[in-house]
Amino acid sequence: MRACLIARRVNFRNRARGKQHTASSVGDSKVIPRSPGRLAATLPWLVVGLGVGNALAAGSGCDAGKWPLSPIQTRFNGPLPALASGDALPALGAPVLVNLSAQSDVVFPHPPGRAAKANPAYAAMVKLGAEPAATYQVTVSGGAWIDVVENGELVRQSGYVRRTDCPGVDKSVRFKTDGGPLTIQISGAYAKTIKLEAARAE
């Protein structure tokens, strides 16, 4: 009987020690810090993930079309000289603010290529003068129809980008010319002013 009691006490002590060892192991697992080597191995993957996110962001909005619009968006946000209908563009690649007139008051060198959808509609024409044969890009900030007239005839569009997720830039249109005096026609505009840039396409 005595031997049996002693055996039970020993067994009880062993079980208690086992529980203490297990609790200690569990507690240690909660406070063990992540090793520096493990952290260093994780950082490159974080950097790669950030790079992919930035690349996706750059590929959306203004730069998701056939050619980027973000540089023009930046230039549109700067101070711009004001022009009226019939004025000459100061220089290629230099954005301007065009004050539009009621479309019925504008005398175009050629009828617009599309009937106005806006009512009332506003319009203007801006002269480029004699330019060598090349592809020219005309970008505007708001809704309007854009034509380029060369030697009294409309120049056919050769490319077109319009982004609804590029604030401050509505569309950019390219025209391939043969060389001659050029006039930009803006018609069917919804607002009384519009930002415009004409440049030679790269």
C-alpha cells in the first residue's frame, strides 16, 4: 500500500513538471523575435511588391493610352497665355488658354468635321501658319471637336487618345500633314474657355 502511494506521488510530480515545460515552451514562442536574417530576406519581396504597385499606377489614367498625356497635364496646370479666336499660336509645344466665342459667330476656313452636340456650343480657330510636313498632335482640356485645316481642306486624323480618368485633359488627336499653312478649329465646345497645346508628335 505504501509503495502504491509513493508511485502515485511520483507520477503526479512528473505530470506537473511536464505541464510546466509545455507552458514555458508556449510562452517562449510568443516572445521569440524574428531573426534579422529572416527580416532581411523578406525586405526585397516588399520592395518588389511596391515597385509592381507603382508600375501599375503609372500605367493607368493619363498614361494608359497610345501615348502619354501626363506631361501635357502638368503643362496645362501652369500659367498660360490667353488667345482669342483668330490669333496665332505663339509656338509649338506651348499650351495656351483659348477664349471661345459662340459657334455661330465664328467664321471657319472649313466647316467643322462634325455637327456640334453642345447647346449652346462654343468655338474658335487658332492659326499655326506654314509648318513642314509632319505629324502634329493637338490636345485640349475639355469636351470639343478638333479639326486641322491645311490649304483649305480638313486633314484626316491619324491617331486619337481620350481618357476619362486623366483630370484636366480631355483628348489628344494627331494629324499627318503634307506641309502648308495650318489652322486648328475648335468647335462644339461646352465651355467658354479651353486649354490647348499643339506640338509635333515624337
